[in-house]
Amino acid sequence: MISPALPSQFCLQDLAAITGRVCELRVNRCQAEADREARTWFDSIGLYDDRKKSKFLNYGKFDLFAALSFPDADLKHLVTCLIFFFWAFSTDDLSDEGDLQSRPDDVQAGHEVSVRVVNEPGAPRPEYPYAAMFYDLLQRFRETSTPGAYKRFIRAWEEWSGSQVTQSRNRSQDRIPSVDEFILMRRATIGGAMVEAIVEYSLDLDLPDEVFEHPIIRAMSDATNDLMTWPNDLCSFNKEQSDGDYQNLVFCIMNERKVGLQEGIDILTEMLAQRVNDYVELKNNLPSFGDDVDKELARYLHALENFVQGTVLWYYLSPSKTYRKVMSQLHFLI
């Protein structure tokens, strides 16, 4: 277990500059209109009282997050992407910070309600608000997505939802996993595979299953998941340690390698830079799937890179993160 005695400060490098070597920052101009539509939908769910709802929506800056992450989506698809964020973050908060933080059996029960939404798509909309949000999200997703993208989203959701149970169990047992174990679990808890399916949906891309089954594409998926996930753990470290939450890759590194906080931060930052190099090498070795598929794949990878950079920049703006500096490249977006 990590000693609670930590230094009063630590230095964090410019993470957006590291990922920015391969990931472009752009913004969707439908941001304001999509935010209005998505907020109207969220109001209808009745999940929070007015005070908590205002804090969730305004502090979260999910409209900017979506605009940065899906710069080429049209209005309808951007609204769905925002609904995805509202559902995913409110559900994640339930097990991360809410009543179910260390109650794996209750997290499992909520998971089972949502399983019924997947298995019985023609059933009535559930009353449980988190499952009702999921129900609405899937309805919108099915309207335009390809069967392959929908299948990939459901498979990713099953992995993500199950990982919430695992993470809650680790918290309840005050357990710090190994670095390798945590990296694998973290790819699931951040919902990276769901993000990939939402990226497909956002542009109505039509990619065959064989593309996603190719080992290089799988390796690129792991790399982009890590590029999204590791900056989150770096930026949210201060909040999580103050809450006594040790489910963070920095803590895993400190615990496994027996190093202090700054060294743990520096090791993870170096790991992040290496993952950028890994991604570049993998992209340079992409196989050809034929001209038509290659064009769709190029659009998909560019969109996924947009998402990564949008996510990293959003970490700087989220009040749950420790590093609040708004970089100059963001000024034209806010």
C-alpha cells in the first residue's frame, strides 16, 4: 500500500504536446446547437436535482469535449455523441464517486438492468434512469450505424460495464493491481472500445470486421486507448489521492517500482511518449485492405486521433483534474 505521506506538489509535463505529435486538434461548429438539444434530453431523464444537474453539465464541459472529439460529425450525430458522454460519465461517477463506489454487488445489479436493455431491444423503456439513458442511446445508435459498428459497441459496453464491477471490488478491498494488470483493466474502464465504435457511428463509416481483427489495427487500438487513458491518470491524480482512491496508474507504478511520486509521474510520462512512437510505427506499417476500405480506414484513424487530442485537452479543463492551465491553442475554442 502507498504511504499517504505525499509531497505537496509535483511537476507535470505538457501532455497535449506529447500526443499532439500525431493527433490533430479541431473543433465542431455545431457545438452550441448540439448542447441545447442534448441538455433538453438530459432534463427529461430526471437523474439529478437542479443543483447537481447544473454542476454536472456546466463543470463537465461535455459540449466542448464532444466538439473537440468529434469535429466532423453532423448535428444529429454530435447530439448522440453528447448523449453518450452524459450517460457514460454519470454512470461512471456512480461507481467512481457516488453511492456505489465500493459496493460491487450494487454495481453488478445496475449492470444486469442494462443487460436487459441490450438483450430485449423491443421491451419498454426501463424506469431506472441510467438504463433509460442507455436505452435511448442505443435507439439513436441503431438508426444509422452499420451492424458491425453496433455489434462492436455492444461488445465494448459489456467489457466496460464488467470492468466497473472489478474496479469497485478493488476499491472495496483497498487493492492496488500490478502495472500490467492495471493497464489492461484501464483500457476497459475508460471505455476506449466504446469510443472507437462511437467514432465509427459519428461519421457513418462502413468498415468490415476483418479490419478490426487485423493484429496491427488491434495494436493501434491498444495504443490510442493508452494515449487517452494515461493522461487521465496523470491529470486526475491529485483529486483521486485526496479522495483516498488508489485506482490510478501512477500509484501502481509507485507501488510496483518502489519509487516516489515525482518519479512515478515521470515514468508514466515517458511511457506516454513511447506509446506515441509505437503508434507512429504501427501506422507506418498498415496493410492495404483495398482502395475503398483504405479510404474509410484513413477517415476512421484521423477521427480517432481527433478524439484522442480532444480528450487530452479536455482533461485540462475538467474540474476533476489537477492540471487546470488552459493552453493558448484552446483560446479560440472557448
